[in-house]
Amino acid sequence: MPVKHDLLQDLGLTKDAVSKFRSENPHLNQLFVQYGEKDAEVVEAEANDAIGVPDDVLRTLKEQRLQIKDKIAQILSA
């Protein structure tokens, strides 16, 4: 069963720290929203794999999710 990707764990951040960063930076907040939406798309595509979601579609979704994650990490490291 597909599971959501744990961004906070990957970034080594707590919910409180992320909440603070998001409230201080509207662009960062929007990236977190986009990441959540893209992650949901990946989870749905993985769940529907049995009914024929092409591998290239799933790969593209994962690449897009990674690009958003990289942008978030870049902002947080600045």
C-alpha cells in the first residue's frame, strides 16, 4: 500500500520549526502546499499502478515532487 512521503523527517525538522518557517515566508509556505499536493498525486498514482498508471507518468510525478523538495531545502539552508 502506498504511503505519503515524510518530508519533515527527510529534512530533519519538527512540525513546530516548519510551522514557524512557513508563517514567516509565504513562498516557502506555498512550496509546502505544492509538495503536499504533488505527494498526494504520487500516492494516488502508486495506488492505481495496478490499473495501468504508466511508469513514465509515475516517474515524472516523483521528479516534480523532488524538485519541490529541493527548493524547500534550498530556502531552509539559506
